[in-house]
Amino acid sequence: MAATAMAATAAERAVLEQEFRWLLQDEVHAVLRQLQDILQEASHRFTLPGAGAEGPVKQENFILGSCATDQVKGVLTLQGDALSQADVNLKMPRSNQLQHFTFREDKQWKLQQIQDARNHVSQAIYLLANRDHCYQFRTGAEVLKLMDAVMLQLTRARNRLTTPATLTLPEIASSGLTRMFAPALPADLLVNFYINLNKLCLTVYQLHALQPNSTKNFRPAGGAVLHNPGAMFEWGGQRLEVSHVHKAECVVPWLNDALVFFTVSLQLCQQLKDKISVFSSYWSYRPF
């Protein structure tokens, strides 16, 4: 009876080991090829080539839409990871006076979030390309290590698009963005552009100066993605308060594509990790 059980166990072990070898030699490479194909598609979304293979990155125009009111209208021109033009109309509260401002012709605004996400995708592709179809994986641990490294890059790429940077109001004021417009922005306006998921967002802060004899308790605002009316800060030796906040945004379809590609790729990596881990549960020691 015991001999039969041992024989069965040995036979099961032999089958499992054969399945595991197949997983390492065949299925892992099939998943890696699939991942490379998906991430190449994601990479193509970020590069957005022009008509020629080596041509300039094409320009795309997006119409800004306001979340609640029509205070802010305009068109943003995106060229890869840079805003090459912003044409914005702002209807001032109370006075209904129209402010119109555009980027100076010699200026572009780099969107660091897009640039960083693209770099992380490139790094993930590089990691996968280093293990071509001729490479022989010896252990499951080796596959897990590669999947963890790829997933780290993909998670960072996704997070750069889904988690805009928090900035203090002085950081926004000193970012250089305010000096890119013609005509120059009025002293009582601050602007900020950022990516949030698949949207390109514009926020305009209207300010007013706090008088030296103001009875308001001055508390400088900390870092935030979006500051609310009443936020205070000090800039240029003057204490200022946000009186109005205007936000407008536009959907960038290829950013949505990229986020879907990241999600699918992360799921593929996790599924492969899970398959590797299942085999380890069949042995009391760790043969992988």
C-alpha cells in the first residue's frame, strides 16, 4: 500500500515537473511576446509619429470643456508630451470681462507626466526584450523577478497619469508657466496644467491681495492638486488669497488607450506569477 502511494506520488511529481518545464520553456515566452506586443502599442500611443516614420510628432487639438460653467473655454494643442499651444478665454466673474491669452510662439510646455509614463513603458519593453525566445529560464524565481521588475515599471507609468503632482500655490507661481503667455497674464491670475487619468486639465486661479490690516487669520495653504477658494499664500512679499477657481478639461483618447494597455499588461504579469506560485505549493521545499 505504502509502495503504491509512493509510486503515485513519484508519478505525480514527474508529471508536475514536466508541466513546470513546459511552463518555463514555452508558456513564459508566449506571455512575454504578448506583453511586448501590448506595450509596443502603448508606446506608439505616446510617440504619435507624423506622416513620415522620422517626421515630426503630429499636433492634436482638443477643445476645453468646463465641468460646471462656461467660465473657461479654449483649445489646447498637444504634440507628444508637450503643449505646443494654448488658446484660452476666461470670463471673469462679476464683471463678465473676457480675458484672452495664448502661448507665445516660441514657447512649449512639457507635460512631465506623459514623458515619465513613456519612459517607464520603454524601460518595461527593454526588460522584456532582454529575454528573447532563445533565452532559457532555469527557475520560477527568475520569472517572478522579471515580472516584478516589469510590473514595477508599469505601475509607475500608470501612477504618473492617475496621480497628478501636488503643488503649493507658490510652486505654481514660480513654475514658469505664467510667463509663457501673450499677452502676459494679469498679476491676479495663476494657471496650471496637468494630466488626470485620460484628461488634460487646466486650472485657473483668480487671486486677490490681503490687506496688511486684514483681520483674516493667515494660514498658507499646503500642497494640493486643486486648491479651493480661500486658500492663502505669500508671493513676492504679498499675502494673497484664492477668490475663484476655474477648471476645464479635455479627454485625450490615446491616454485612455495607454491606461487600458497598462491594466491588461499588469493582469498578464500577475496571472503568470500566480501560475508559477501554484507549482511551488506542490513541493514542501522550493524547487523554483
